[in-house]
Amino acid sequence: MNDPIKLALIYGSTREGRFCDRVATWAANEIWSRNDFLLDLIDPAELDLPARHGPSDDPALAELRKRLGNADAFIVVTPEYNHGYPAPLKFLIDSAHREWQAKPVAFVSYGGISGGLRAVEQLRLVFAELHAVTIRDCVSFANPWHRFDADGRLIDADDARSAMATMASRLRWWAFVLREARRAAPYGEMAA
């Protein structure tokens, strides 16, 4: 278990002036402080993804699939918009298939009173269809606009840091176990 886990942290929002930057930066800093993950930040706002699904040879989609395929695990940072997750996140998820298979996915969510948990529960269904394993523990920020200061630092961070440490430890365990299983018997080659 000493090998670093390749972790892709995925931004779930592309809105102008999005709050996602603060939450994702906090999550990335927490992961970097652990020294047991190699982190790849995937921000759909910075990718040149097409406006709709089309030919599979699109270079931006090929690059996205490569980055997702290289990852051993994922953290999705998602807001909750109107009791759901954002369309750009769904587009990004649907742009790949086997790259998600037999890999763990954890969530950091934010939103109003629910803290984004309704979006997370919907995402669990999507990732189950893609044969990914979602981590039950998550980090959730209810009304996050009052939890971060003007510089993007989390105020009273102890509970969130504790939740992140638990989630990251479990994500690491699942990532290691599933990586070893994929090496021993690639998921697509399982006997029926």
C-alpha cells in the first residue's frame, strides 16, 4: 500500500463566478497534505470539450478519457443546483465509460441546506451504472458561503478536515484494493 494512488479531483461546475473553486481548492489542499495521492485536477471549465456528444475522435474528449483512465480513484466536487448536479458534470461523466469501471469515487458537495447531498445521491446512481464504486463517506458543506472567508480559507475547519481524512483514507483503501484486482484480472475480461 505504499504506492501513491493516482487521484483525479473533478470540478463539478463551470458557472461563471462559481463557488466550486473555493471548495475544490480546499479539497485539493487537504489531499496534497497527505502525501499518499498523486493529484490530477480536472476542471471542465478549462477543457475544450465539445458542446454535445458526437464523434469519438474529438481530441479534447480523447485527452479527458486518457486522464480518467490513468486515475486509480476520483473525488467529485459538486454543487447542488435545483436538487441535482450540474449538466457539465453529467457531460463529463458520460464522455467516458470503461475509464470509470472498477474504480472508487468519493464526493465533496456543497449547496444550500442539504449541503449538496441530493446531488451526491443522484451521482451514486450514475456511477453504479458505470460499474464504479462510490465511497459512502463524503464531505458536505451546507450554506458554504458562510463557511469560507474572503480568501477562500475554511472557517472552523475541524469537522470538515476530520470528514475529509476519513473519506480519503477509505478512498485510498478502495483504490489500492481495486487497482490490485484490476491488475490481477482486468475488469472487462471477467468471466460471465
